Amino acid sequence: MEEEILELSDPDLEQTLEYVVEEEKNGERIDKYLSTVQTDLSRSYIQKLIEEGRVIVADKPVKANLKVKTGQSIQICLPEPVAAEIVPEDLPIDIVYEDKDIIIINKQKGMVVHPAAGHASGTLVNALLYHCRGELSGINGVMRPGIVHRIDRDTTGILVACKNDKAHQFIAEQLKLHTITRRYQAIVYHTLKTESGRVEGPIGRDPRDRKKMAINHKNGKPAATNYRLLENLGNQYAHIECSLETGRTHQIRVHMASIHHPLLGDTVYGPSKDPFHLQGQALHAGVLGFIHPSSREYVEFKAPLPNYFTELLEKLRMK
């Protein structure tokens, strides 16, 4: 998300995905077709599912070289996820606020939010399991207890986790309706000539590089980012604030890069060489506000800019 809203999941529902082939996809190999319409699954994993007989057309398993036809219905029957044991870890976390329903964290740079491939430990979830003694919502499964939304590993700032399913559902609904306040601060390349602006463009997997996100009009999800200029820094950089209307993976990074203002330190969507040798993008989730699940009153939490960010601002002002 910078922030990505995590979809509510129900472990009791059968995991079957269904697609109807569009006219422009007629004649494509089924493994290629499915990898473009279902961007959360790699083509190699889809091929594995095909080999296991889990891809169905006309009630029959198919082979990977099948050519799809316009209007054809295709089902992917996903296997049940294998539960993994996540170990609670006594890791330092900056707790901004906590009550019986929620816990607000000021996440530090370099910390991954939840376990995933290559990050089985040392995550925020490992720390929360230790601190909350297992009192976390279970809606998003064993890998993401309590996690309603997430921010990138190298993005700092405010994040909310939920201690029970009722609170989780209440906050997730606000995220879905785009009624939550989410404001980020960033340093971008090139000065801004306008005081504010809005970037709108659907975000999905980059069809040329599946490790990246991109504005993808065919397979992306709607996304909008509002930004305003806080300060131009010399004649090369700008300090901005971004407000999210939606929460898509790498949203601010992709949107700002699309208008030729990539984030400083972001070597994925910006220049491949970072002149300041930062640990990832200069991006901070500074403000998070929502209706509290118990009091039903609006609450707002803030996290101050981290030291590296304020020091960088001072350095750039002197350039």
C-alpha cells in the first residue's frame, strides 16, 4: 500500500476461481491466458495446477497447450493452503496506541509486515504474536493474523492491526468504502510546478515484469492518489504529501513515477542508481484516521518523520 488493503477471506469457502474468456484473448494458450487474468498466481504455478488436474473446462481437466475460445468458462480449483507455524518473537516495535480492539504501530524501515516467501521470521506479525499473546483477529488466516492492510518493507509509519474479528471487519469495511484517512509524506525527483494534483490509473502486475506493478488498463484495479506540494527542494527534488483514495500495492510509487516524479531511493520505479544510497524509497505513512470499532468515534493517529527523512530534507535544502 504503499498500502495494500488485504481482502477478507473465509477459510470455510471453497477456493475456486472462474473466468470467462474475452474476445481479444481467443486462441491464447490457457496457461498464458490464466497468468494474465489472475495476476496473483505465477505462470509456473498455474502450469503446476494444470498438471494436477485443477484447471477445468467443460467439467474436464485440461492440458497447458489448450487454446482458449471466446466465451469459454474456465475454473481454477486451488488447493487448501498448508498451515504454517509462525513463531512469536520478542522484537522491538513502536506502539503508538493500544486497546482491547486495535493496536497502532509506527513501523520501522526494513521490517516486513507479515511472513511470506523469504521472510519467515522477523516480521511485524511475529512481533505482534508475542506482544498480544495471540489476541489477534483470524480473518486473514494464520499467516496474517490481525493484519487489515500493509505497507512496504522500506516504507515507515502508521499501521493498524486488529485484536478481534469484529474490529477487523469494521475497519476493513471502511477501507473498502475508502472512508479511512491515509496521508503519506514522500520525497520525489524533480520540482513540482503545481501546488497539488491527482493521479488516477488502474494498478496491476506489470505484464513485462511480474515482480513489478504498473498502470494496467486491462487487468488493473482502480486506483487514485491525491498529492500536494509541501516544499520544492532546490531545483532537483520535492517534498510532497500524498492522500490515498484506494489502497493498491506500490500505489504511490507507481502513480508518482507515471507522472515523472518517482520517489527518491526507489530503484524499482525510478532511476536504478540512488545518489543518497537510501534503504529503499523515501516514503512515510504519517497519518491514519478511522471510526473506532467500539466507540464509533473518529480517531486519528500520527507518526513523526523518521530521522533519516528529516536529515535528508535538511541536506536537500542546502543543495
